[in-house]
Amino acid sequence: MIKVGIIGGSGYTGGELIRLLIHHPHTEIDFVYSTTKAGKPITEAHEDLLGLTDCCFTDTVNTEVNVLFLCLGHGNSKAFLEQYEFASHTRIIDLSNDFRLTYDAQFQNKTFVYGLPELYKQQIKNAQYIANPGCFATAIQLALLPLAMAGLLKNDVHINAITGSTGAGIGLSSTSHFSWRNNNISWYKPFTHQHLGEIGQSLKSLQKQEVSIYFMPQRGDFTRGIYATAYTKFEGDLDQATALYQSFYAEAPFTQLSAKEIHLKQVVNTNQCHIHLHKHENTLLVTSAIDNLLKGASGQAIQNMNLLFGLPETEGLQLKATFF
Amino acid sequence: MIKVGIIGGSGYTGGELIRLLIHHPHTEIDFVYSTTKAGKPITEAHEDLLGLTDCCFTDTVNTEVNVLFLCLGHGNSKAFLEQYEFASHTRIIDLSNDFRLTYDAQFQNKTFVYGLPELYKQQIKNAQYIANPGCFATAIQLALLPLAMAGLLKNDVHINAITGSTGAGIGLSSTSHFSWRNNNISWYKPFTHQHLGEIGQSLKSLQKQEVSIYFMPQRGDFTRGIYATAYTKFEGDLDQATALYQSFYAEAPFTQLSAKEIHLKQVVNTNQCHIHLHKHENTLLVTSAIDNLLKGASGQAIQNMNLLFGLPETEGLQLKATFF
Amino acid sequence: MIKVGIIGGSGYTGGELIRLLIHHPHTEIDFVYSTTKAGKPITEAHEDLLGLTDCCFTDTVNTEVNVLFLCLGHGNSKAFLEQYEFASHTRIIDLSNDFRLTYDAQFQNKTFVYGLPELYKQQIKNAQYIANPGCFATAIQLALLPLAMAGLLKNDVHINAITGSTGAGIGLSSTSHFSWRNNNISWYKPFTHQHLGEIGQSLKSLQKQEVSIYFMPQRGDFTRGIYATAYTKFEGDLDQATALYQSFYAEAPFTQLSAKEIHLKQVVNTNQCHIHLHKHENTLLVTSAIDNLLKGASGQAIQNMNLLFGLPETEGLQLKATFF
Amino acid sequence: MIKVGIIGGSGYTGGELIRLLIHHPHTEIDFVYSTTKAGKPITEAHEDLLGLTDCCFTDTVNTEVNVLFLCLGHGNSKAFLEQYEFASHTRIIDLSNDFRLTYDAQFQNKTFVYGLPELYKQQIKNAQYIANPGCFATAIQLALLPLAMAGLLKNDVHINAITGSTGAGIGLSSTSHFSWRNNNISWYKPFTHQHLGEIGQSLKSLQKQEVSIYFMPQRGDFTRGIYATAYTKFEGDLDQATALYQSFYAEAPFTQLSAKEIHLKQVVNTNQCHIHLHKHENTLLVTSAIDNLLKGASGQAIQNMNLLFGLPETEGLQLKATFF
């Protein structure tokens, strides 16, 4: 059994990890660290786990675990790793944005590999340290990677992506206040969202030239999921686009091409990314949908863990969609 | 024109008062006091008012206004009134629960009248100080008053009432966090909600005996409105019940008896209370619905103001329902 | 008093018209025609009106009314007008898309003027027949008209607009089934929505050249409102853009420029359109928000009626926002 | 492998069964029958299954399957079974209300056992035909069974239970229209809901006397889940009540007693029932929450299948809660 430690277990991504690991056939949760909830039962924060665990949050760390998940706020993973010396065998999967960009990927004696399995499966299998991608970054890269691979992102790409409230985390804020957010729509950080760095880096690694992206992130009045539309000029026909995507994702168990138009809820509470292609005149519209907490965070982290340990990629991730 | 001052104008009930007063034909907003927003435009907190006002919140108080609305947290109205001496002509309408119960109604040299027009219209007309009823208390009293008047609340009354999130105010809290509350239902304070005091007091004033109430308040996953069901033993038939309600509310412009079953949204964003009667065997089920921020707070406060100043009761309250 | 007839009064736009007209100081509803509800009380379809009207739907038409509102499905207005001969004084405001395009505007002996007051106020004042604009078309035109007027829509314009479910009307459909739509997001008619015709026609009338628009309409999981983002290249700075919009909307009582970022709910249940300008590098982002049933339909129809009859443009439209 | 047939596979409960069975380690879906979708891919109705199955709905029935699930509208199961002769080894689990009541349980040569494992586990293990309980009936029985077992339901029991929209199924209706239901609350069938029959039958089997129940079912503005409150007079203290429940559910893997107050979402998308006990004066309040489509329908059907085939009760039902 893989012994697992979770740092930051009382938040949303930490909670999702526990939900997944508790049913994973090859893992055993060694400890769940939380400074705010130490000593209290895990079920006090994650009430759905009643009857499934009677463990408590701790404020101590076992540095000998086989794998460590860091579920800390952005900027805090580095600070945490500076405090502890983990065993040489300990693999680390970081869910923050601390190590995602190339110039952040080297830290202490550790090299972090960008954990997007659809792009770097082999590197992940051979890695010890993983920088787990951002949620918007996952949805958008999966929508664009096949085009970048074919060198076809030569014109502006226009992206609108709407996210559920869990993307903003467990912290209270005016834009996650129910009375404000219910039935409301708004944007934030137009054209400047921090995930553009990851996205641009990946696309450039495939296409060897900068891609010009206009990205409008929006706050939706739902809890889970990201629904992204991306369009750009594309000279080929729909069949050619389809062939590119089918080929690129031939070995990707969680990324599905849908001939039918997609809606957000068909991926909620799964680790799937569904992609739909639509051609209008000389514009290709790519729509992608993921669960921001799963394929966009904790599910993908488990997928990376599976790859790190030589397990089937889908182990513990065959989830029942909520759907309704 | 009636000069109006609002204390606590950046919260929900304060905002609703501004929305109503700005279109009221006989009022003029003199000042809107807010310690947290003083100096900032009112539209920074209430963005819908863009183009309708360019006033700012203040931290000074004009003690000569004709009417003062207190929109402070419970317990803070007394403290506020101890700091200021208002003109002898100033009428005061308090939206907190500080003065609603008989033993709280006398404060300084002021006598507060309980501001439920359906019960105390004459007293309100002659009053200077009004304790505006609570939201649950309004919905529940309007459902039960005609029975109490007829002395028919002799058996247990069972009440379930579900409220929108705005009932919890603008303050951030875990139960008003969107990710928690969306699609969720929960109860709080079963059988002990603080509004039971007001309710019991009014019913007893009519019926001259204690009424035994079982009240389950619930948190709904919507923003506005209260939907209450109340049932008790009733020996008469539906026509007799209907006659009691029609008679009791004959002069109440905002309380309507619906022969058809009611749903919450038919009163949202209005000052109406809709009531439906249903008889099953020897049980009478009374359903009532109000907008918690209007008939349950700021709308009723304006209704009381109209009565205090001899205006038509509906002035400034002929509102378009949101309905959808 | 202006005598009003409504054709198609049991649907959403018909209902909103009744809600507005019932409180309008200069109108009197003469009849509300509905083939499906004829003979039944208006409150059976629009329960919020309980106590405000006890009229019934009719299946007869008074051809002598002063103004007639047509709230029929697209394509049905022409058919209806072919059946009846209205008085020579009867003004007609059609809410369908039957007469909006120039080549549809001439019908029988009637000339329909496109009823967007921000663009054609003088023509509307002198008109007898009005083609009321579409909801998306209103939100998008108001976002773009000042740029078109200045001849600045020379590059591609990228638009994403998300609409509430009431935009789809009262008819039952799988994409308006609650279990499907709640917490869901999806698009429809990408780049080909039928409102592009109206939009292009208006923009071209100002700028004298075709505008290239990429329009992605989306279905949101809320009931009321349209939230639109539109961006294009703009060489000037934000102050120059602001000056264009301020100047263009100087006489528009319902179109407000917001210095602060806007969110959808600040216009819901009002006739307002709020616009926010944001500049990033050489891109100008224009965000607009309206209530699809009011400024996007019935509210604008009343605004047009006011203009037709020489009344103040805002008469009967000073509405309390729902806001929460 | 257990060969499974599903009748009525394009609806909600059929879809949930497919979602569960596709990951169940001991089952193989033999056919999914749907008259409306025959010939079309299962993913056309259940888009989340993209990549997980490429089977199609059929209009033919394999009468040799090991287990058959009937997901037909109430009243249609009998009609269906009259048309087909199934193999003598075929077990049948019916999700309608056709066979739940004692006087319906005998049909043709078949005896249906009421499939509530918490009450009839041994009988289910030995049965061939199962009448799967109703959703409200499950939530309410699980809240009351321990009290009935102890003979303590001697006074009136007052129940309020609110259900998600999926309880009304895939059929379009005015009360499941998004524009109506979003942000709305309403009741239906007060005191007369058809599940009262099942509930009363079970309680009486334990307590040997009629139980007087007042049941108010409500429609909530969410998709999944039932949240029920039930209270009655109870002379003992909270510890005594807790002991009764702990004892009764000692062997029930899906029914958990929560010391902390519960909210609906902690069980959504799981097969769990969470129960909370609260004592106020001499009233015991029992709150229960289930997912109406899982523990209230398809999940419980799988639980019954597991029991019928001697599998661990939780096989294939260790589900990740949606939680948010």
C-alpha cells in the first residue's frame, strides 16, 4: 500500500483527495495535516465521510510517507518544503502554482515536472516531484494542445471560460457570498489570469512560437466545473480537426471527444475532460469541460500519483458522475 | 417632503430602504449613515442605483430628520439611540429586535409600537416609534392571526418555514458561503428561534391564552423570500376558515388570500403576503409567503412610515414582482 | 388614459407587460388576449398579481385600443395582423422579430421603426409601428453603438453573452428542464444567432461598413438577465473610450456607464443597461448587462410606448431592482 | 459475472443504474431497453458515459439475464411483466411502486419482498423479486424505524421533507421548468403523498399499531437529494434515543448516525443515509438526508442486488460524494 500524507486537508482540494484516496485500492492515508483543524475528526470538515473514516487531522508530519500531496495556498508550498526534510523515496505532488513554470520548477534539490498527463505522461512516470496544473489551465490546454502540436495556433485564440465557486476555495469572500453569487455572472482578471503562464508555456513547447491568447475568465453561479470555449482560425475541415484530436488523445483515458455538443454537467464529479469540435466558416470552435476540483486539481493529482507508482492511470478514478 | 435618515445603510435592509425611498413620491433621503462605507458613493455598495443617486454614505447624523430608520444589528439600536438626541418631531422605525417585545418597548422616553399593520394599524398611525417585526415573525403571524382572533389556536401548531440567504445579512459566514449553500438545505435553531417571542406575544394578545408552537426554521438555497407552512386542528370547514381570513384581512392591502396553491416566487420583490388555506380531514394547513427583505423588513418599514405620516399605506410600495 | 391591448398575455413578455402597465400612471389595460387561457383570471398565469387585478384573459380583440402589444412567437405577428383591421389611431409595438430587419419593416400599409431608443429616439417619437429589439441584440448594440458611431469597429469584435432561462420562453423543453439546466452551462447557435442581423444592421447604419462579429451565446443557470462581454482592438486610451460612451448616452436615461466592474444582478428586474469599459493593452473590453425581459423586451416596449405618446421616457419604469 | 438487463434505461433511475453497474466489479450490462431511444447510443441520453460505453439502447429483451431492473413509470411494471416470460433464475428488482404494498406483493407466481435492507435484510437475501422502496419512503422510514421498533411512535409524528427536482423524473412539466422552479419553494400532496402507504406498513410491522403521520412534501430548487425532518414526543433523553438508533443500524453499512447537525449535500451522489438526533424539551427531532436517486432509488436497487447475489452489501456503491 502507498502511504499518503496530505498537507492542507481541511480545504476543498484536500477534501477531494481524501474522498478519492479512501476508496483507492492501493493507498492508505497516513496523515492529514491541518493547522486549523488539528485534533478534530476529518468528518467535522468533510461530513460526507461519516462512517468511512474516524481519523483526525494532525499537526505533525510523517516525513517517511510514500507520497505527499501539498494542498496549500499559492506561495505556501515552498515555505512548507523549507521546513521539512522528506525521505529520499517520498514523492511529492504539489497542487499550488509554486512550481508550474519552468523557472520555478527547480527548488532545493528537487525538479518538478508539470503534471499534465496528456502532454507529459512519460516524464511524469519517471518523475519524483510533480507540479499539478491549474484548473483553467487544464481545461484550456486540453482544448488547444492538438492544434499546437500541429503548429496550427498561428492566429489569435479567443477563450471564454466560466468556473464554479469552488475554484475560489473555502475562504469566505464577497464574491463567494451566496446572496451575491446566486443567479449572478461576472468576470475577473480579463486577459491577465495567472494560468496564462502555464498555458503559454505548454503551447510553446509544442509549437515553438508564442500563441496569442485572449482569455476571459468568468465566475459562474454553480459550485463545480469549468466550461471553456476557445476559437481560432482553422483552414482545414472538421474531419481534419477531429483526426488531430483523436490522434493526440488516443492514449488519454480521461479526455473524450464528443461528436455531440457538450454541457458542463456531463463531467461534474468525474476526472473526465470532454471536448467538442465545431466548425463555422473558417473558425474552429473547441469546447472543453472539466470538474475543476477533479481533473482540474485533486483527480489529476491522483492520476499523476498513479503514473508515478506504475499503477493503471485510471485506478481509483472511475467515478460516478453526479450528472444532475 | 419627508426627510429621511438611514442608519446602517450599506447592509441589506438599508439598501432595500434606499431602493424604495428613491422612488417614493413623498420622501427625500437626507443622509445614509454607514461607519464602514462613510465617504464612499452609495452606488459602491448598491450598484443597481447607478444613475439614480450620486450621494455618498456619511458618518454624521442629522438629528432633525422627519423619520429615522435604524438598520443595525440586533442589540445595536439601543446603543445608537443612547448616543444621539433626536428632535421631538423625529419618528423612528427600528428594524432590529431591540424593541419588539412588550418588556423592551419602553426605552428612554420612547414607547415603541409593534409595527405589524395587519394587527396594529390604528396604534401605528398614532405612534412615534415603531419596532418593525422580524421576517419569520411576519410570515408566521400573518398565517395565524385570524385563527388567534377567533380563539381557535387551542391545539399544537406545527410550522416549517424556509428562508432565503439574505435573511442572514451581508456578513460572511460558512452557512452563507456559496459553495456550501448552493443546492443545500439545513435547519437551525429548531423550536427555539428568537422570533417565537414576537409571535407568541401577538397571538396571546388576541386569544388570551398561550399558543403551543413547534417551529422548524430552515435555510434555503435561494436569496429572497420566506415560505411558511403552519397546520393545526380545525373543526370547521374550509369555507369557515376562508371567511375568517377574508374578514381579518379585509383592510390589509398587502395580504392576499389565494384560492390557488401558492409558491414562493409569486411574492418575491414585493411587499405582499400571499396566504393559501387547505383543509385535510380535521387539519387546516395555512401557507404563507413573503419577501423577507420587503414585507419581512424594509417594505413593511415603509408601510409603517406611510401610516405614521398619514399617507396611503401602499405609497411607494407598488412594486413589480421579479416573479422569475 | 392610454387604452392598451396585449396579444399573447399568458407568456413571459406578456406577463411582464401587465406587471408594468398595472402601475403605469397613464395606461389602462383594455384586454389581454390569450388563446390558451381565455376566460381564466390573469392571476392564474401571473400569480403575483393577486389583489392587483381580477381581470380575465379574453379571446376577443378590441381593434380600437390606443396601443397594441404583440407578444407572439416569432413569425406569428404577421399572421395575426393579417386577421384584424386596427383603428387608424392604434399604435402597435411588436415584440417578435417579424419586423426588425429593414426588408421586413414594411408590412401591409405599416412601416415599422426599430425600437431602440438609444439609437432612434426621434424616429420612434414620430412612428406609429415599432419593432421592439431582441434581448441579445439590445445588450450587444448598447455595448457597441458608440464605437460604431465613431467608426472604430474596424477589427473583429468578439462577443460572449450568457442569458437566463426566461429568454427561452414559457414553453417546456429539455434545455429548460430544471434537472438539466440547474448548475449547467452550454452554448447554442455559435456565431449564427438570429440577432446578428439586427445588430449588424444598426452598426452598419452608423459606421457605413460591415462589422465582423464573432458571437457566442450561452445558456446560464439563472432565470433573468443577459451579461455580455465584447472586445475589439482600440487604439485610444480608456478616457477616450469613456468620453465616446458618455457622449453617446448623454440623453439615455436607462443606459449607465459604470466606472466599477459590473455584475449581472445589478440590473435584474430593472429597465437599465449598465456598461463598463476596461482597457488591456490595445484591447477595449466592453461589458454590458440588462434584464432580458425588461430592457431586453417588455420594459423597452413600455419605453417605446412612452416615446410614442409623448410621455417621459421613464414613466412607469422606475423599478426597484431585485439585486439579491 | 451477473448479467443485467435494464428496462427503461433512458430515464433518471435507469441512467443512475448504468452509471453504477458500469463500475461494479461483478456485473455486466446485457441490454438496456428503451422504447424512446432504441437504436441510439446510451451516451446520447447519458453523456457522462462517453468513453465508458459504446452500447446502444435496444427494444429487445433478453429473458435469460440474471437480474432485471424495471425503471418504468408507476403502474407500468405489471404491464411489462405480463408481456414477457423470464427465466426461472432471473431475479427482478422493480423501482416503481407497483409491488411495494403487501396487497400488491403477490403478482403472477412472484412474491415481491420490500427491499429496504435496514429492515428486511434476511428476507431480501432469500428473495427473488424485490419491490424497491420509494425515495421519500426511504428517508422517512430510516428516520423512524428505530422508534417504531421500540414501540415509541405513540403520538403524532410531524414530517417535512423537501426533494430535488430529479424526483419528478425526466418528463417535462410546469413545476420542473427551470424558470419556474429556480429559487422557488412549494408543496404538493400535503398529508396524502402516496409513499405514506409504504411507510405506515413498515412502521406497523414493527410496532403493531397504527402510527399517526402528518407529512408535508416540498419541492426544492435543487436537483438531487431529500432532506427530511420528523419529530414526535419522546420521554427519554438523547442518550437513550441515540442508543436505539445505534443498535438498530449496527449492521447497516449505509446508514450513519451523525452527532453533528447534518445538511443535505453531505449525502448527495452517495448511497448513504445520514441521521441526526436532537432533543428539545420532550420532543425528539430526527433529521435524515439521502440522495433520492441513489439510496432513494438506483443505489438501493444495487444494494438489494448485492444482497440477492450474496455479494458484500457495499459492492459498487463506494461512491465519492459530490459534496459541493
